[in-house]
Amino acid sequence: MEDVAGWIAPAATMIAAMMTAANLGARVTGWGFVVFMIGSIAWSVVGLASGQNNLLATNVFLIFVNLIGAWRWLGKQRSYDDGGKSATEASRRSGYPTLFTATGIAGMPVASADGETIGKAVEALVTCESGNVSYVVIASSGVGGIGEELRAVDRAQIDFACDRMKLRRPRAWFESLPPLADGDWPAARAEMAASLAR
């Protein structure tokens, strides 16, 4: 039993880590916590069989943490995602303007005016008073966040669709925008315009 648990524990832990790190939506993340729980149970068996009380105690605690994660991502967050998805789909069939969820902006592909994919949206910054999008931060280049460049694009230069964004300008214009420094994004459109004038 200890030998089987000794193989299941690291395999489940590695698979679960990939599932949660990939951020592929509430369901995948929730199932990642379930797989983490299987790994924690297997580690607990290893700890119990080998007399490693510290390993046992740690993984009994992690079973509890993983239960909360599974409940959160397969229960609450999944219901939020399903609600947003149903509203989006219903709006496509209705006579009302088509909707998409604000949380769906992050990760949305972005194309240039000529249709060439240039990156993905990272975040949309919204003006508190009006609730309107001020600008969108777009990541280009790089893989998995390594080597990527972030640029802020004014809302007036973006057309939104339900599953993508399209810039009103060509790729060369986008690449002429100054890359953002880590953790130092513009406060407003005026600050973006000033950086372009430099």
C-alpha cells in the first residue's frame, strides 16, 4: 500500500499543480484541487506507514485546504462562471446588445486592424465614476509571461467582440507604444498621451 501511495502522491501533486497553474477556468481549477486532495491522501498514507508524523500532519491539513479549494472552484466560482456564460449566450440570441463578462477580458485574444493576432488582454482599467473602460493592457510576445511586453491601449482604439478584441490600428502602431514597466501602469488617458509624446 505504501509503495502504491508513494507513486500516486507525487504524480497527483504534479498533475494538480499544472491544472491549477494553467488557469483554464473554474472547472479545471476545481478539479485540480480534487487531484491535489488525492495527492494529500496518498502523502498521508506514506507518512502514516513510514512513521513521518510531520508529513502526515501537513497533508491532513492540506486535505482540509483542498476541500475548501474544490468547494470554492467547483461550487461558487463555477456558478458565477455559468451565470456569466448563460447571460452572454442569451444576449447573442436576443434583440439586446450582446454582452460579455468583464472577467472574460483577461486572456481575450487581441488582433490588429488587419486581423493579425498580436497578443492577449491582461486587464481592463475602468473609470470609477462612469464605469467605462479607460484603457486595456495587452501582453505581446513571450510565452507564459516570460519575455512578454505589456502596452496600454486607449479604449477608443479598441473594438470589443464577445470572444476577442480588435485594434483600430495596425501592428506597427501597437508596437510603437511604450512598453509598461512592471507594476507601473498609467493613471489615466492623459498620462498615456504624455508618454506617447515623449
